[in-house]
Amino acid sequence: MISRVFAIRVSLFFLFLFFGMGIQLPFLPLWLADKGLSAPDIAFILAAQIAIRLISAPIGAFLADRLGNRRAMIIWGASLAAAGYALLCLAQGFWMILLAALLAGSLFSMIVPLAESFAVDGAFVHKLDYGRLRLWGTVSFMAGNIVAGALLEVIAVSNVIYMITLAQLMLAGVAFSLPDDPSSASRQDDAPKLRVADAFNLFSSPVFVVFIAAVSLGQASHAVYYGFGSVHWNALGYSESVIGILWLVGGVAEVLVFAVSGRAALAVGPVLVIVAGTMGGALRWFVTATDPWLPVLFCAQTLHAFSFTLTHLGTMLFIQQAVSPALRNTAQGVYAAVSGGLVMSLVTVFSGPLYRDYGGGAYLAMAALSTLASLFALLLLRLSPRVRAEAQTS
């Protein structure tokens, strides 16, 4: 019964966590344009929201490890992020909008890695499947896309920020329903506090560096797809409805893998899951770069199950199994900062000129990036071939 309650509450939190993201990612730029900002100003604000993760995600995760209370950090982060988005509703002019967006983005970016580690640890403690908890985030992200798009057919784009803020307020409310931290029972009150030196010792280890390189490059290989996938397909003559279905196929593939892959991932080990994910990404981008026949393109889109989902699933399991409990949140924060902040932003910057000069051929660079990620994953397999079953019970 306790396991069922944990699963329901965490799944509900993921629903609201990603619903607002499903509104913000495609539609916040439209709101910024409606505020009269130029294209360079919009790009700067969006890039700044990504870059701030380099600071806020690891700091929030380190504080969670130091204080030993992820649940409280998630509640505070969600509540303050909602306040930040409410402030953004009132902001006028470039500088006020930038400051409010940075405040909201920095607080929100603390929540996601903490929620991931909270769910992974809880799934282990309660013998649940992490993927089946996390899939509700993907479902709600797609729902956010669909609901916001439908609403914007009948209401002004100026209302987008109110939709995002409402979603964040609901997230803050749902955060209070989170169960107790699954790792709190194993913590001892007299245990030594986490030191900055402990974190540096982890991050300087060859295994962790290779791991971060593999998964960060694997996820960053999506930069051309996220930034120019729809633009390129439209240029090829595909209608908006076909483009929407292509994106939907990737989302459905992600949900299905999260739903059914949990036991298999545990059986083969997280490193082999990462290897499969990055190799699948290389195949996906190579096929996509050829501008294939539409049915083949639909097949390539199902490889989102590999390029994103298996890479992400392997990442979460590796951190849970290979990093000591005292440092897991910090490791999640560093991964979020390096992968979603530094590497993704750099590859996104370069993807613009690549697409401008080569069109769909830009996906070949993403295929090369995925291949490099696969090489790092194979090196990781050699350095850490398998997290032993004994490590799960330590």
C-alpha cells in the first residue's frame, strides 16, 4: 500500500512538472515576441535561461545533499519558481523580463534533477519501475503542447505567460503532496555533513567524467532536431499536421519504452543501456540526414526511444547504482548543468550555422556527435562494466 501511494504521488508530481514545460518550450518565444522584443533579444533570454542551469542546478542539488531533505528543497523550489513566473507576468521591457526569466528559470532548474533522483531512489526502495513513474512526465508534456496550442486558437498569445504561471502554481501545490524522502530513513542524524571536497573527488574521477561525456553528448545530439526539425520538414513540403504526427511518434515511443523497459534495463545494467541509446541516436540522425521517404522518416522517429529515452534511463540508473547516496543529488545536479546547460547550449549555438549552410545535412554532425557519445559509452563499459548487484543493497 505504501508503494502504491508513493507511485501515485510521484507520478502526479511528474504530471504537473512537465505540463508547464510543454507550454513554455514552444510558446514562450511567441509571448516574448508579442512583448515587442527583437529576435536577438528573445534568443538571448532563452539562452540565458539555459545557461543559468550551470549555476542553479548543482547548487540546489548540493544543498539537498548537505541538508538531507530533497522534499523540502523541491517544495521551496516549486513555490519560489511559481512566484518568479508571477513576477514575469508583470515584467515590462527587456531588462525586467530578462531578470524575471532568470529568477524563474534558475529556481525551476533546481527542481527537475531533485525530482528525478527522488523518483529513482523511491523506485528502488519501494521496488517500483522508475520508467513507469517518469512516463507521466512525457504524457503531460505532450498534453501541454496540445492544450496550449488549442487554447491559442481562440485566445491571444499574450495569455501564454498566465498559462505557464498557472501550471507552476499547480505544481507548487502538488509538491506538498510528495511522500517522505525515500532516502531519509537511511540517513543518520550524526552522519558527517557533505563537504565540497567530497563532490570534487567524485567529479574528478575518470569514470564519472567519461559517464558525463557520454550522456551529455548523446542528449546534445538532439539540438538540430529540437531547433530546426519542424522548420526543415516544413521546407520539405510536409504539412503542419504531418509534422505534428512526426513529433507525436517520438513522444509515444518514449512513453512505451519508459513503460516496459524497467526490468530489462536493470538486467543488462545502466552502461549497456547508455550504449544502446547513443548507438540508436547515431542511426537515427544518419537516416534523418538523408531526407528519407516519409514512411522511413516515421520509422526513424521511433528511434527517439533510443536516442533520448534509453540514454536518459541509463543515466538515472547509473547515478542511482554507481554514486554513493550522499552524493546522488549533487551528481544529478551536475549532470543537469553540464548536459542540459553547457553542452546543449553550445551545440545549439553551432546548430544554427550548420542548418543554414547544409539544411538537413546538419543531422550528419549530430550523427557524428552520437557516435562520439557511443565511443565514450563503450569506454565507460570498459572502466565500469557492470554495477554489481551487491552495490544495490549497500
